Amino acid sequence: ALRSLGRHYTVQGDAALSQALYLDYPSHVFKGHGGMLWDVGFLPDQQSVYTVSSDDVGTIRFWDLSSGAVLRSLDVTGGCLEADVASDGRHIAAACWDGMVHLWRLDTLEPVRQFSHQATDNPRVRFSPDGRQLLSGGVDAAARLWDVDTGALIHTYLADEAAAMPALAFAFTPDGR
């Protein structure tokens, strides 16, 4: 894992990570979701996280790590499975059960646009490293690349018919390819 981040393995680093497992970290119970918790991720400030749940409405909640308090939330009709935050901190996108990727401004939670990714089963979403593009997919065996600023579909990647498999996991390389 360290090699994939461009870091080098050392015995000293391994020992430090092993010791960190036994440190007494503060813990909080994050209460508020009423349904299955599907996804969690850090926000760019590294002081808060988001969670994606299939509550009655479907919510994305933003939590303060130091207190465990809910900072704000988004209700998403139908619910979502996964979210991702752009590295520049401008947007959060969520792949939802309605076949859409919803995009909001992270600072105000105002809706920006929606992308029709078609996949209503196991929808997925990822921002490119520069935050300018989104990749979406699901069980329809297609991954779609979108321009965040214009909402335009840039390219659809289709699986070979003989090997048609759901697009359930994908990522950009660090250089955005």
C-alpha cells in the first residue's frame, strides 16, 4: 500500500505503524442514521467525515471527528450507496439508487447538477485527482466519464460482451488517467 502512494517500505516505518495500533485513541459513537451505512470518507479538512446511509429518505451526514456531532446533512430521495469528495474540496458527488450521480457544492450543499449514470444497482462514483472529472458505474457493465463543470459525458467504457462484468470498483491513477 505504501508503494502505491509513492512511499518506500522501511522496517522502522513498519514498527511505527505496529505501535500505533496500540495507542489510546479517543473514540466516539456516531449516532443518527436509521438505516444501513454504505460508505464513509474523510473531508479535505481531515477533521470531519461523511457517511452515506439508506435511511428512510437516504442521507449523507457530515460529522465532527473530535466531538462526534452531526455538522450538517443531505437528504437524498431513494438513497445512495457511495460518495466521493473532490480533492480540491469544492464538490461532493453521490452515486444513488435512482440511477443518478448527484453533485453538490461542499461548502453550501447546494445542488450543482445530476449525471444519469443509468446503474440503479450498486452505483459507484469517483472523482479524478484534479476534481475536474467524475467516473460512474454499476452493474450495467459500463463506466461513464463526466466533465464536472459542464456535465458533459466524455466517454463510456463498455465491458466486452463475453466478459461483461459490473463496474463495481474503479479508480484513477495519481496522474488522472
